[in-house]
Amino acid sequence: MKSKITSFDIAYKAGVSQSTVSRALRNSPLVNEETRLKVQAIARELNYKVDKNASNLRSQQSGTIALLLFEDPTNDDSMINPFFLAMLGSITRACANAGYDLLVSFQQMANDWYADYEDTHKADGIILLGYGDFVDYEEKLKQLIEQNTHFVRWGSEVKHLPVVSVGCDNFLGGYDATNHLIKLGKQHIAFIGEASEHAPEFQDRYLGHCRALDDAAIGHPESLQIDAVSTEDSGYQAMKELLESDTKVDAVFGSSDLIAIGAMKAIHDHGLKVPNDIAVVGFDDIPISGYTYPPLTTAKQDTTLAGELLVDHLLKMIGGEMVGTTLMPTTMVVRKSCGAA
């Protein structure tokens, strides 16, 4: 079956960017006549048709922003990562302060998952929280770009696509979390979390973790990295696997607080103590992290600032301003899971 021609195909053949193609097809004065005519000729040659309905989001204002959450695995029926729940209040306040209504829903992963928000003019722009497997999700981002949708996402920088993201400096955060353990004298530090392109935030945290170990001349064998998704159960099972392997470990960096909390339970169930036998550090600083036993040391992401920046960047895009990706620093919140706080 022949794949649908997209503006990326036209851009490749014309030797211009995808955004230039979009402007040329709209007869934008920002594109010189020679380039505009060249792009339009290639579009006719490839029998490319502009989706008129999908462009309506740009021409009709609804005064509403859509916040679309990804359904994450959870221990309850909410299917919402508690980290994003902490961000929701900030996003709601920022929208209200800007005079916008907020429409909250789950992302639908069908091919036309964004159509309701564009074609029926429900929203002027979209905020995306969560994505699952990024390799699969990347195709959805390309579709949004293809439709010239105003959208901003929470996450790591996407260097190969014109996507605006707001996120934290995961590399530096991972470095700081591991460096905190190193300063406590830990030499056998495990990393729990998927470290691959499928989970770019975790991958960047792992790379920061490895850099900190390298800088301290401490090894990081493959046996000290265990895959896990961001749930307590996944962290528990990964830590259980690590403990049953008899791999020497005196500290654990859970790539999210949920993973770290699950790991702490597995350590306790194995007859060991946190932090006496194994120190644990997490990442996020979700509200429950201060109430675990012992309270969890973690790399804090500023969810209040994150929500404000997501709304700010999206409204600037809707207003026609150029905005780029913003990465925020993390701060270490030291509690008793690594020793005396």
C-alpha cells in the first residue's frame, strides 16, 4: 500500500524545511516567490492536497487549551502518573490567569487522535503530558507537525524535529543524583530504569549517572543497570531481580520516585535496610516521596514552573511568536533514604 504524501516529502524534494513548505502552500509573504512557486509545483507533481479542516485551528480562536494526558500504568484506576497530577494545578492556574479555559482529556492513539481538537475547534493549542514508548509516539508528533498544530510537550529535547518541549535537564539531574551517592562513599551504584531511545528522559538520566561515575573513576557494569518503567511494581521487580542476582550493590538510583519507592520495598522485603545496607535516591519529588519509610532523597523537578512554562510557550506559539525548547535545572532534596538528612 502506497504511503500518503506528506509535506516532509515535498520539503525533501525541494531542499527546504517543512515549515517553509507549509508557508509556501499558504502563499505566505515570508517565502520568496521563486521558492513558493517551486514548492507548489512539487506539491502538484506529487498530487499533495492540503487538509483544509486541519488548518482551521489556526484561523479560529476558541479561547481554550487542550491538555492531553497519556494513560500510564498505575496502581489505581486513575491511569495518570502522579508526577503529572502535581503539574496539573499549575497548568490550570496559568490558563486561568491568561483568560483561557482548560480542556483535560486522555490522548487517543488512533491515527486521527488529534482531529477532535482541530476540526471542531475545541482548542487553540494542545499541551501533551506523557507518551509511552517514544519511538512509536514520534510518528504522532510528526502528524501534529504535518497539520501545523500549535502544541507543546513535556519531555526531553527532540533535536531532529521542530518540536517545542519543556522539560528538565535530565543529564545534569542524573549526574547530581549519582554524585550525591558518591559523596556518601557509595561505590556500587545501580541504576533502575530503561536506558534507551524508547525512554529518552531515563536515557539522559542514565548518561548523567554514568558520567558522574566516570568522573569519580567508578565502574558501571551492565549488571548494575536494570530496566523498569515508572511504576512502583516495576521498581520492586527490578530491585528483586538485582538482589537475587547477588550483584554487589550499596546504593540505587531509581530513575523516577515511583521506581525508587518500589525498590525500597523490595529491599525491605529482602531483609535489608534503607539506608544502612542500601541507600536509595529517586527522581521527581512527587508528594508521596516525603512520606515513604524512610523519606526519599530525590532530584526535584519544579512542577509549578513547568506548568507555567508549558502554558506560556503554547500561548506565544498561538500568538505567532517563535519559541524554543526550555530545560529546567533540578535540585536535590535530601532526606533519610541516603542517610541522615
